[in-house]
Amino acid sequence: MTRCLGAIIKEGKKHICQHTLYHCINCGSVGCDQHSFSQCSNQGFLYCKCLVCGTNGQSKIFYSDD
């Protein structure tokens, strides 16, 4: 499983996200799943809904070949 390296700005401080990365089965988009919009610079999903194609519940955990 690969962790998200996107930036989260909270209380004026920048943090690395570290949430699990997912990929959309429908369109191939990769990003983390957050519970609010624009929480992470690499956010790809909002409550399991892909932010690129709008498909809901069609994501799998992303595994890197590295």
C-alpha cells in the first residue's frame, strides 16, 4: 500500500498527508480519500467518490511498484 505525500495545511502549518492512496477503477485517477473537500493537495476522492469522473465506490488501494 502506498501513502499519500500530498500537503495538508492545518492551523497555518504544512503536514504530509500520509493517508492511503486509492485508484479509481473507472478512470484510473489516483489520490487519497478525504472527508472534506480540498483537505489535501493530492485528494482524489471525497467519501469514496472520485473527484475526476464522479463514480462512487469504485476505488481500490493503490500499490506502487517501487
